[in-house]
Amino acid sequence: MIIFRKATKKEIVKIEKALNEWAGKNIYKKITSGRIVVIGEGRIKEVFLVPVEVCNILDKTKKVRMPYYLGLFFGEINGEFKISLEGLWLISKYSRERGVVVSEKGEQLFLYGRDILEESIIKVGSLVQIGSKVIVFNKFYEPLGLGMISKFSDKLTEQPKTIIKNILDRGWYLRKGR
Amino acid sequence: MDVGELAKKLAEKYGYHVYMIERYLELFGEEGTIEFLEANEKGLNPVIRCNTLKISVESLRNRLVKKGFVLRKVPWIDYAFQVVKSPFSLGSTTEYLLGYYYVHRGMGSLLPVHALDPKPGEIVIDAAAAPGGKTSQMAQLMKNKGVILAVDISRERMKSLRSNLSRLGVENVIAYRMDARDLPKFGIKADKILLDAPCTGEGLIPIDRSRKKSRLIEDIKYCSTLQFSMLTALLKCLKKGGILVYSTCSIAPEENELVIHRVLERFPLSIEKMDLKDGLPGFTEFFGCKVRDEIREARRFYPHIHGTEGFFICKLRLREELNDNI
């Protein structure tokens, strides 16, 4: 059974630290305004953002029965905090400079779970560093998922090329989320 | 040709149980039955509901039209479109994956929430919630404010509910996997409740042909009993003056008008008129049975008349709060 409870200080610090890296200081405050951070503790530790009114209902009902799910799934804590697809959606407008914009072809491939090759990268944010996680945006700055940007040496040309390894993409809803 | 022979002939031609055709002939007459059976063969266009929590109706329409979709506005609901032509699968576009729309199998399933009319800040119960189509429609009308208690008993379908609500950016839901009849144990009084009740699903034949043969007459009786017990339990979770919308995708009067008649006989309820431009009145007489006249205010929808799934909706108001002993 999953037990739902409010996040501890230690867990909040972990989440805050991860969010600061994505979107700068104060992002935690912005994101949690009007919401309470709730942990669903079962096999794994899931993080939910829960509106205060919903949390009041949780407080009233959890003695009778624990819910299956509530609020917005924001990520999970497994050592470090890993943000979810909808978490990315929430922070994306504050973290464009930590993202890359990809072409329509790149968008399609990425949503099929594939990596993004240099040809499909249209723009790289000013805070992006090789070897770091990046938010993958389409041309409308809609977040498609999360990738890891790196360089590799092209076998044919022996030139260094950029690649974005797929970590998480919204095609998950089609492949696994039904 | 006598009715028995005609029923056998039509059942054979269209592939139904004979008992179903006999019942249709009694409810709709010969001409109406044939029109109904023919409409069931044609199927229905799927409907997409724009998720206004994430995108405007106009922006979504423009993006999909640009991609080659042909859309037609749903007459009664300004945030939904029938899909006349789709160049890709509706569940694989970027717009779907971004949570900009939900796919409904027909227009009828949009009506119960439209009739319920949930408002921001209210406490609402969705008593048979999975896979989340109606729950997410409620959330968008409530602008993610207030609370929806979404309840369903199916483990598999709850997974779909979670996935759909996440994709659509719904936040104001607390979901329970449980029998909705246990909800009174929470002691919560809701402003509004939707019971889109488990049913035989005869109205879904245009979408799912297997239903022509998959249900027996005993299933109607079983569902009717279940529906009554769910409705009875849920009324205990409603505030004084609160609204409960009861709907099914069945056209069997035993699952609809008869269930409503039984609760009207037992509880302090009145039937509310609904802001629905279409739909036929509920039956007040069927199969030799007479029910209360006000059930006329319920609405019936049919594929051959309204271009929807077969659907029944009734809006009830609770005049006095019930205690748990009733």
C-alpha cells in the first residue's frame, strides 16, 4: 500500500536543490504556491504537488482509506529528485536557457523514444553545458521531455558532433501510459 | 409478419440476440427499430475535447487543421469537435501527447458533465471515474479549482485514469480505487455527484459491435440492481440542495427510468430540467410498467436521431440531507 504524507524538510531541500539547478532560485516558491508537496511512499517514493483544498480532503479521508493518486505527479526521489513530465511542463517556462529547441523531424523522433542528432537541433540555450541534462523543446517552446547533451566523434567524418540522448519523453503516454 | 417472426428476421440480419430486437420493437416500433439498427451499423465519428487547462480551442483547432484533420463543431459544446477525417492516429499526435485534447468515442459521453455543470471551488464526486474522460472534463470546467473525488473499482482502468489526468495537467483530483458504495464512510458531503453508472452498454453498439451478443437479459436485471444500490449510497454523500447527475450508455429503461423511479419513491429528490438543446424525453411507460411522470424531464439520446451513442441522462436535486441510517 502507498502511504501519502507531507514531505519532510530533508525531502523538500532535495527537491528545491534540483529545481534551482533547472530554473534558478525562487522556482520552488513559485511552483509550490497554493500547493503542498506530498510524498507517496510505497515501493518507490513519489512526489505530488497537491492543491491545499485537495490536501484538506486527504487529511479527512486517509484514516478510512489511502488514495490511489492525487494532485499532480511531480517526480520521484530515488537518492536524488527526478522530475516527471508534468513537472517539466510546470518549470519549463522558467528554464528555456537550460533547453534545446529541435526541428519537427527531431520532435517526431524524440517522441518515438529516439535520440536527437545535431541536424535536428535548431537552438541551444545559453546555460546548456555539454554533459548536462537539457529540456527538449519543439519550435513553440513546448517541453517534449528530457535529454542528456553530449559530443561524439562521427565515424565517417571524424568530426565532433552533438547528440541528445533521450532520458524521458512525452511519447511515454502512448507507449506505456495507457 | 407477426412481431416474433420480424424480431427473429431482424436479429438474424443484424446479428443481435432476439430478445434485444423484441424489446426495440416494443420501444421504437418497426420503423424506428430498423433506423436504430441501421445507424448502429454506420458507427460514429470520434470526438476530441480540447483541454482548456492547457490550450485555447482556437489554437488547437488551427494546429490540427494545419496537419490535415477535418473537424466539425459539436453542436452543444463549444470546446469539442467531431473528427471527420484524421491523417494520423488521434492518440499519437504531438498535441495529444502534450495533453491538449482527450479522445471520446462519441458525443454522448460529453453530456453528463455538461449537465452536471461543476464550478470552480466545488466539491464534486465522480463515482465511476476511470479512465478519466469525465473527470478531466470536470477539472477543466472547474479550472483546476475545488476538489474532485474520483472513484473506480478497476485496478487496470485506474492506471489509465492516472496517466490521462497527468497528461492533461489535472491537479484538483484525489482518486480512490474502491467500491463507490463505500463512499459514505468518508463522511464528506459533496456539492455535485456524477454517477455514469456501470451498465450493459447497449448504446455503445455503434462503437463496439461485440455488444450485440455479449449481454443477456439477466445482465440488465443485474445492472439495474447495482445501479440502484450505487445511487442510494451516493445520495448519502450529497449536501442539501446538491445535484446528482445519473447517466448510462444503455437504452434499457430498467437501467434508467426504473432506477430513477425507485430512488424518487424512496428519497426527497426532484428532477431538474437540463440545459440540453437535444434529446428525447425519458419514458414514463414501457413493457407494461408505469413510472412517475416527472421522469419525462430525463433525456434519451440515440444514434439514429442525434448521431450519438445511445445515452440516458437525468439530473436530480436532493431536497433534504440524508443521514447514514437511511
